[in-house]
Amino acid sequence: MVSIFEIQSVTKSFGEFTAIKDVSLDLPEGKVTSLIGPSGCGKSTLLKLMLGLEQADQGSVRFRDSEVCDLDLEKFRQKIGYVIQTGGLFPHYTARENIILMAQYLGWPANEIDMRLEELINLTSFPVGGLDKFSGELSGGQRQRVALMRALMLKPDVLFLDEPLGALDTIIRHDLQTDLKQIFSKLNMTVVLVTHDMAEAVYLADHLVLMSEGGIVQQGKLADMVHKPADPFVTRFLTAQRHINDMLEQAK
Ligand SMILES: Nc1ncnc2c1ncn2[C@@H]1O[C@H](COP(=O)(O)OP(=O)(O)OP(=O)(O)O)[C@@H](O)[C@H]1O
Ligand SMILES: [Mg+2]
């Protein structure tokens, strides 16, 4: 299997605190990988290391055979769609302006921008009327669709979603999970989805990576984690999830 990102023995500290401890991980191309784990275990930091937004103290982070720290970061970042944990829409721009900002900056012709925007609206089932609203005038679910469209605007090779559904109520979250699953299968691209919800990870991802305290505890399928836990933490994490019964059914 071809890996799009290869992380080898990476360590990252902030002052005295080691946020990422000797992590190695390959991201398979064209698959959805989910980073799961409790708050503070290092999920967002690992994404930032892959994006070149943080630099590893030790180890190597490679994107398609190049060290990320050697790349032209501006060009590299255009290949990665990134929805940050807080959504990160510019409040003084409309939804449309948020989505097309980078394409405009890069000088895309207006007709190409319009065509891409239409594709994205169809993909995310976003109401056309919402495009001229400011982010404060959109619902939480609509804001996340706008953040997703913005991340996809430049047709990136990889999509990083950091807890994209974390702040949504259960029903909106459920609907967006269903839509995301369809979107992932239509796009057929490499996706990294950060979540602390195991049921969401199982539903949306091909490959699960469970983290704890800056390290990877176990990766693979849910069935392995249920039947062959690598550490007592795995079982503790699984049983602490509310949807455990659904998951156990799927693991059979
Ligand atoms: N820039 C920073 N400076 C200092 N400490 C940081 C910084 N970024 C992250 N940390 C610390 O590193 C640890 C991992 O943070 P990270 O944001 O990666 O966790 P997370 O798994 O994404 O958590 P959450 O689920 O709450 O988003 C935390 O203890 C956090 O406080
Ligand atoms: Mg985080």
C-alpha cells in the first residue's frame, strides 16, 4: 500500500512537556484514517506536525518521499485541505468569500471559481442562499459545511479534519456523519479525521489509530481493539464510549 505521509519516531515537546512521544505512523493513500483518543493526547499536534505548522524535535515527517520541513510550505499547504478544530471561518467574510479566498489569491479565473463552488455546494448539500451569509448567520452544521468547502476548494490531495463535528448537537452531527461518509466515498481521497468519538471513527474511517498521552497505543480495525487489545487503556477507552453496543455488533 502506498503511503502519502510517513512519520518515523517523532517526538515533540512544548517546554518541559512532551506532547508527542516517539510516534511512527504511515498514512495510506486514498483511505480514511481516524486519530482517536482523549483530550490532550496529541491528536491536533500530530496533524500540525504533518502540516508543517509545528516542527518535530526528533524523527522525520515525510510527504510523498520529501521531508515536510524541506518543502515550500506555501505550495505544500495548498495540497492539504485542513478544517481546524474551531472551524476557523473569517467572521467578516461571507460563506462564499471564505470558500473562494485562496483560489482568488492564487488568481483562478472567475468562471473556474464559480464551477468549483457549484461542485462543492452539490457535494456538501449546502443551500445556495447561505453563500451570502456571514458565519455568525449560519447554523453550526452549515458553518462546518462551509469550512469543508473551503478546505476542498483547491482540490487538495489530502483532507485533514480536526474534530469537525465536535460542537454540533446529536441530530445535526448524525446527519453530517452520514453526509461525510458519502462525501468521502465520492471524493475517494486520503482523509485524516480527528475525533474522540469511537463510533464516529468506526463509521467513517477505514483505519483507526488510537492515541493516549502522546503515543499510539493501537491501530487497525475495531475488531482487533475489541478482541486483541494492545493495552488495558484500549478496553477502558472502548467501554467508556456510549455507543459500545453498536460497536460490538459491528466488530462481530
Ligand atoms: N502550542 C502549544 N504550547 C504548549 N502546549 C501545547 C501546545 N499545543 C499543544 N500543547 C499541549 O500538548 C498536549 C496535546 O495537545 P493537542 O492539542 O495535540 O491535544 P488533542 O489530542 O488535540 O486534544 P483535544 O481532543 O482536546 O483537542 C496538550 O497537553 C496541550 O496542552
Ligand atoms: Mg485537538
